[in-house]
Amino acid sequence: MKRFLVLALLLFLGCETPKNTPASPESTFGIVIHGGAGTILKKNMTPEMEAAYRATLEEAIRTGHAILKVGGSSKEAVEKTIHVMENSPLFNAGKGAVLTADATIELDASFMDGATLDAGAIAGVQTIKNPISAAIAVMEDSPHVMLSGKGAESFAEGQGLALVAPEYFYTKRRQQALERVKARENQTALNSEEAAYLRAQRRGTVGCVALDQSGNLAAGTSTGGMTNKKWNRIGDAPIIGAGTYANNASCAISATGWGEYFIRAVVAHDIAALMEYKGLSIQEAAKIVIHDKVGKLGGDGGIVGIDNKGQIAMEMNTAGMYRAHMDGKGNLTVKIYAEE
Amino acid sequence: MKRFLVLALLLFLGCETPKNTPASPESTFGIVIHGGAGTILKKNMTPEMEAAYRATLEEAIRTGHAILKVGGSSKEAVEKTIHVMENSPLFNAGKGAVLTADATIELDASFMDGATLDAGAIAGVQTIKNPISAAIAVMEDSPHVMLSGKGAESFAEGQGLALVAPEYFYTKRRQQALERVKARENQTALNSEEAAYLRAQRRGTVGCVALDQSGNLAAGTSTGGMTNKKWNRIGDAPIIGAGTYANNASCAISATGWGEYFIRAVVAHDIAALMEYKGLSIQEAAKIVIHDKVGKLGGDGGIVGIDNKGQIAMEMNTAGMYRAHMDGKGNLTVKIYAEE
């Protein structure tokens, strides 16, 4: 009887092994990205623009996926994926960022490591080519979590990060957007559809969350903020807990949307808390926070998230969100509109 | 038997009435404040200093309590209570704030309204006399939640808030502290006790949470940050979710401590989430977050909190925290050391 029990135990442990040390590691990692949420409607999109967005989303996510596939860290995957979107003029982050009311560029970014809960963020910088790398440098090479303005630039310079003249970031499209927003600002009677369209044109963010083969989660977010923003406004993107959060105990989240509402709803941490404290799935938690909390406050936007098992959420209460997912098996999803 | 049961039920309901619809409304409000947590030891304190701290804590909390007692809002109570501490040179907020590495002053503050989840914050301002009022003005009179630096000052000026020359904030004590910290920074061998003492001298925050007679919660936090801080560092005090959070569904929290750890642990929102999602009391939730989360990451500090029933928490993992509580009946508690 004793020998039988030992045998049964060994068989049981043997059966369990695949769960704990997976034979096929590629099934256990994944990456999700967004390039902003808002009133993104097919009627306002040319086939060329749509193709350009889809191609860059695919290029970005394949960059991170390739890192994860060979056993690279979720941190590196998030950083390099976000670089592709920061370097593209299509998205409101890095090159192509929106303009402030003073026609300047003020970039925000943050990063969080789910294994250690280490985090870094920068706010209101004007000369750092890749803000996500500056956020990671703050985390790794400063005693602080969040740096801002000239101080953050001076820190980045000391770290040898690439600096550029502010002109690098400017695109004709964003300059025209600022002119349009300022012109509309002076009109009194905007109907609600116009107001929503205007809001959507004014902002955007890029973000990436990843689970690597070691089971570590990471999240990063980078943005130019909101067109026509004033008074050195800081949005949710550089706020740990609001725009970005990662914790191996639950999930990694990156948000995009009307930042003020995402700060007030502490969106990224609230999704993690609903998972950890109420046992909800990442999809259930994301739905509650985006629709019942942000939505009920009057805000709009979305999130991408991945949990510590590779389950994902891409949730929004807007007409669209540039987004993509690639799982451990290499299955790729690229979407733009809410309904597709 | 039936009549007896009805009678017993009526008696029971009669006895319960005070709990649900209080006959004496003053039992349902309350206010809690802190003036910073750290290595505050009796051996380092003169009787005069201790008396000065206790007197100012009492003056501050009585200011807010008087507002609540006559039916004033928790928002007004928090603002006016924090003014007393901002205007006192004893605390690291407003006058008496610590100095940055460049011997400048950079003030941060935030406020949150638990009824509406409205919030406002400012970071890195140098000329606003009462930063908590600027945070409230951002909430009420701007489309944004968080403003920083020169932009925040320009906004505050437009709002007619009191501006002062940077010299107003300077105190001899904080200038000496910067010199000491800089001198020690160049020493290599600090033992852990010295390092902890040094850290504690470097920072501090003031904060206030209140529950008013209408059942509305509010939280506010104001600080000069950390002595010798560099690169326009932003700490937890102006971060909604980290240093400040209020939600009528759970509690109002204001934190003080090593800000980097409080950001990473999303302290104020995590306490609220443990209450709302796990049904913990405010004391249980605060203990978990301060000891098991912040403490295990290696951080130190504390929080004050009040829930929507008037239950309070004053939790720390440091040798002391300047703190006071006053309940609806007027019972006053003023404490400095952890054990008292």
C-alpha cells in the first residue's frame, strides 16, 4: 500500500510538472500594445492611413515578441516596442507628439517592473528622444521614481540618453491640429459629436505590457499628452497607478484616454486590485474600471493589460483604440475599431 | 407572545436608532492630521520643541474641527487645517519647507473630494504661499488634475492666489539641514542608524483627512519633498492614489514618508481598495499596506485615514509621526512618538 501511494504521488507530480515548468515555454509569454483610444471612425480614415497604422502596430509588437521569444525580459520587450511607436510620426508619443497651447512639446512616460515593483517616470520633458528609456533610467539609475522638466532632461543627459532639438518631434499634422483646436475653442456651440471628435483629436498615448518566459510582468506608457494643454499639465501616463502599473501578483496595465479621469479613477492599480482582492479575471476587472468607473465619471479611453498567466484585456469605451496582441504561439491580432 | 415579539423588536430598533440615524450628529464627523513621519525620538527633542509641535498640531486640528462642527464641508476643513501647518515653520510644507540640492524650494500638494472623486494637484512650485489651495483651485477652476512648475504658478496667479518671494519659505533650520545632508553625502561609511536618522531629517509632509456631517470625505497633502532632492523630483504627495486619496465608498487617506516607496505601493488607493474589495477595516487595511507592503519593499513612513463611519487609522513603521485626531464629540488626541 505504501509503495502504491509513493507511485501515485510520483505519477501525480509527474503530471503536474508541465504546469510548473512548461515544456513549451512559448505558450507562457505574451505582449499587448496600444497606440491611443478615441473617436477613431472608419469614415474618417483613408485606406492608406489605416494600412500605415496597422503596419506600424505590427512592426512594434513583433519587435517585442522577438525579444520575449528568445527569453528576453518583459522590460526590454516593453522598451523596444515603445521605441517603434515613439519613433513613428503616427502616434502621440516621441516624434509626432501633440503640441501644447504654447506650441511646445511636453512628453511624459512611465515604466513599472512587476517582479520588484520598481518604477520610473518623467513628466514634461522637451528634448529626450525616447521618453520610455528615460523613465527606465530614472528607475534604475536614480534614487527617485519621478523626475520632471529641466531636471529630468539634465538627468537624462547625464545618463547618456539621446537628446534631440525640440523640432525633431514636430509634425505638420500636429501643428494643424493645434490650430484647429484653438479655432474651435473660440466657438461656443459645439454639438456633442463635434466635441467628442475634437477631444479625440487632441490626445493619444502609446503603451505596452508584456509577460516574459520567466513569469515577469512589465508595463510602459509614453505620450505627448493633450493638444493645447496649458500650465505644464501632467496627465495619467507618467502616474504610477493611473496610466501604468505592473505587479507579478496580478497584471500589467497601460492606459490611454482622457488622463484626468484616469488619474481620479486610479485606473491601472484599480484593475490590479480587483484581480488580487476580489479574484476577478483581467477582462472582468478591466470592464468594471473602464465602463462602470471611468465611464460613469464622464471619462473615456481604454487600457491594454496582461496577467501573470498570459490572459489579456484590450478594453475601451471609445469608438476605437489602436491595439495589437501577440501570444506565445505567435498568433497576431491587430485592431483599430471597437467593433472588429 | 406575538405582542411581546413586536415590543421586543420596537425596543431593539429604538436602541439601534443612534447607530443609523444619529440623534447627535456631532458623533458622525471627525478629522485626523499628520505633520510627517520618521526617526522622531524623544532623546533628540527639547521640551520646548515638543511643546511647539503639540501646540501647532492642536491649533491646526481645532481649526478644521470648528468648521466641521458647524456643518462645514470636509473640503474646507482640510484646506484650512493644512494652512495652519503650511504657515508654521515647524513642518516641511509651505514656510519651513526643505531645500533642494540647488538650495531652492519646490512644493507639491494634492487634494481629493470623496463625494465626486474630483481631484487637483500641483508639483514643483516655488512661489505659491499655500500649495493646498492651489491644488484645490486646479480641481475647481481648471480642466486638468495636475499642473507643474511655472505653468502651475501662472495658473495660481490667474486665480488670484497669494504668491510670495521664494525667500518667504526659507528657514535657517532647513538651510542647515541641507548643509548637513550634503556633507554626509560625501561620507562613505554611514551605519544604518545614522542613515535612517539622516533620511528622516530629509523629509516630511503635512496632511489632513476629514469626514463632515453630510458624510463626505476629503483628503489633502502638502510638502516640500525631500532635502537635497535633484532633477525636479516629484514625490508621492501630489500623486492621487499614492499620497492622497478619498472616496466616500471607503475612506480618505493622506500619506507621509519615503515618497518613492509610497508611489510604488500606490499606498492611499491600496488602503481604499482593501477596504472596498476585501471588506477590511481601515485599521486592518492600513496595517497591511504600511507594514507588509511599504515595509517589505524597504520603505518607511505612515498614513492618517478616516473612513465613511468616522473610524480612523494613524499607522506608521517609523519611530514617530506628528499626528492628531479629533472626533465628533470633541475628544482630542495629539501624539508624536510611535509608542505613546
